Amino acid sequence: MARFIVQSGENAGQSFEVLGETQIIGRSINSDIQVRGQGVSRSHATVMRLGPDRYVIRDNESTYGTKVDGRKVDEAPLTDGCEVVMGAVVLRFVLEAGATERIPLADMPGGPDDDDEGVGDYTVMLSLDAHDRTEQNLADLQKQLDIALQVSALLSSAGSLDELFDQILEQAMTVIDARAAGVILWDPDKDELALAASRDKHNSGEPMQFSKSIVRQVIDTGASLLMKDASAGSDMETSQSIMALGIRSALCVPLQHGDGILGALIVDAPGEAAFAAGDLRLMKILGNIAGTAIATSRLQDEKVKSERLAAIGTSMAGLAHDIKNIMAGIKGGAYMVDQAIGNKDVAMLELGWDLVKHSQENINQLVLNMLDYSKERKPQYEDVDLARTLGNVRDLMEARGKDKSTTVKLEIQPGAERVEAEGISIHRCVMNLASNALDALPDDRPGTIVIRSRVVDLDGIEAVGLDVEDDGTGIPEDILPKLFDAFSSTKGAKGTGLGLAVSKKIAKEHGGDIGVRSQVDIGTTFTIRIPKKRPAA
């Protein structure tokens, strides 16, 4: 009878009998021998029985390969007591019938492969075994748990990744007697390592000089690493480079999320055997927290980028639509002018030229709205005479509504004659609302627009309310919630979809707001509320 005894991994200590002619070893639940740990593929290798006490193992093109007694193989015979390494999981192959005892895992000098860079005397550790749990002091376990809870709480806070990294390193240095600690991020596309954050024992503020050999070993294998003595490495060149940094002991764990390696968390010390299994256990907890935070942050960044691109796409589509409509007006007006000149028709000439001028005003308004909407700015405050500013809007609307016999009224109530604001912005804001009101008036009857200034309350602050009221067609209830969104127009080819969005932005910049009341076939009232006095400097 043959069996595999798992020496390290998440199911360390388990024993699996080799039954039948072929069996699959891997992390998949469908595997005949299921082993779990970093670097183990779903169907990692196949064990084949060739005869009595004759077995071979074949690698199934796994990610990290299969090693037998330290040698990477595609296919190799299995002998009694040989060691099989899959990623970071070590198994012992036993031919003795009924073998169930656990064989201790010896330290592996050098590296997991002769071709890899050696990092000294180390032990790959991925889970806690019973021996470690018994030796670990309960007080230390409680302290590690407290730290894990403290750092985990930061995941739900609004803090940045830098703040989380600093907290992780601070907690690591508090419990672990290390010289320095660092968070290293890995860019798989460029295959580059970058120090994201670091801290040293003396809080010098100097960036950590970390060993790339150690970090790459952890990233390549996905296995945590506990280095006891760098001077014991078999690769002298690599060992000397580590010694040049003054490293004798090191702990390094992968920053992992799902199956992806995002980087590594590392601490080092100048003394031999400075770290214990309990230190590695805490590092793994902190590494898992950091990996989750990095993955979450990157997902959020991708979401923001996607939303930004979607907004740009919407903006460009809206602009293209508006410009197309305006250009159609210019083209139509130009055609009428050409025909009128050829026919010497003065009436047609006036109509065509009016259409060209109106289209010119529309494109000018579109450009101004785009500029207002795209820029973050603060109002340039002045003392605004509302009777003069709103009166100017009234006169413009009367001229534009003359053909429709529109009546435009101006009401300035006592106490609402003046306001501290940016005059040109208030003019633009009310002008946008009044233009909308004029467009909303029906063509089959005369309409009325009222522009009003009155004293109102704004969250306990004395404010001015600027009303633009019409008796037009009204706004359907289902459109009201998205009325102030950019490029959301109810006027078809007549509107740019930016007027109300700009008016809302201007009101917000002044510390105010804008609201609307409307009933279909009865009319609509927009109200801008802004404080009478500018905010304190």
C-alpha cells in the first residue's frame, strides 16, 4: 500500500492512500487526493501505479510545477520516503502499509529549486499545526487577535490605502521585534516591485532597503517565508547581497486576493532567528487584510474610471446632438438667405437671417453653459441690484416673446431688492430659467411669465428667492427627478440639456439651492434660493 502524508499546507497532517491505477492530486474538490495551499493547481499532478510498489508522478502543466526531492520534474518515479513539493505544499510518499504518523518537515536549505535564487535557511509555512498552537502563548494570541481586529476595522473606514499601510506597519513593528517593515506592491505587467510604505525601528522616515530576492521568492511561489539565518544559504552571491543589507532574519508574506498576488509584506532583522512562528502568523493576518484592501481600492478606481468614461461619452453624445441641431438651423437659414437673394425676396431674407442669428445665439449659449458647467469656481461677490438685473432679463424675454404675444412681469418684493452675489452668474441663471419658461408656453394662446424676487428662509439663514413662473404646458411627473441632470432636455432639438444643470451649479456655488413645482397644462415655477449675504471669509 502507498500513501501521501501532507507535511505542510492547509490540511497538514492528513494522510491519503493511493488507490487504483491513476489518481489526480490537486486543490479541486474533484481531485482524488485534495491538497490545499498556495501554489497548488486545481489538477496539479497525476500519480500512476505501474506495478507492485512501482509508482510515478506526472506534472499536469501546473502553474508552479512539481518537484520530487528538490528537483523539478515533468514525470518521475516515486520511492519510499521521497518528498513531493507542489507550490508551497510538501507531501511525503510512503510505501509502508498503514503508515499514518506525521513525518516532521525539515528546514530546506537554499531554495525550493536549484535554479531559484537561494534565500538562506527558511521554512515555508501556510497554516497552524497543533504543535504550534500548543507552544503559542495565550497572551500573544490575544494580542495578535486585538491587532487583527484593529486593523480590520480600518477596512470599513474612509481612510486611504496609505493610512491603512501605515497602521499595518505600525502594528507589525509594535509586536514583532524587527528592524524595518515594508509593503511592496508588484506590477505583473511590468514585472516591477515598488515600495508602497515602510517603517523602521527608529522612525527615521528613510525608505526601507528590502531584499528583492526574498520578495520575488514569495511572489513567485505564493508561499510565506520565515528566514532564520541568511548566512546559511547555498547561493553565495544571493546570500552576500542579502548580507550587504544587514539581513540575517526575515519574514515575508504575500499580499493576496483570491488567486492573485498583489505584492508582499516584509520585516527583517540583523540578528539570527529573530522571528518565531507566532510572528509569521500575525504577518499572514496583516497581509490578508492588506491584500483585501488593495483589491477593493483597485476595484473602486476601476469603477470611478468607468463612470468617468461613461460621463464623457454621455457629454460628447449630448454635445454632438446639440451642435448637429444648431448647424441644421444655420444651414437652413443660409439656404433661405441664398434663395431670397436670388429671388430678391426681402421677406424671406429677413426670415433666413433671423434663423441664422438665432442659431448663433444657441451655439453661443451652449459654449457658455459648457464653460460654466465644466469649471469648479467660486463666485466673485458684489452688491447686486436685483431690480436692474432681473429687469434686464424681463426686457430680453419680452423682445423674444413678442411674436407669441407673451406677457413678462417683474415683481420685486420689499426686502428682496439687493443681494451679495456674482451678478453675471445670477443673470445667466435666471435667463436660463426664463428661456425655458418661454419655450414651455403654448403657440395657440398668449402666455405669461412672472420673474419675482422675495425674502425666503434657507436653513435658518435669511435668503432671497428668485422665482420664474409660467402658465405653460407643465412638466410630467416622471421627468422631474432627472430634470437637473446634464444633457437631460425636455425640449428636443430646441434645448441643449445644460441650462438647468448650470443653474443648479450656480445656485450651489452661492451656497443655495434650486427647486421646481409643476403641473401639466397648468404651469411651472422654478425657485432659486441664495443667501442675502456672502459667506464669512
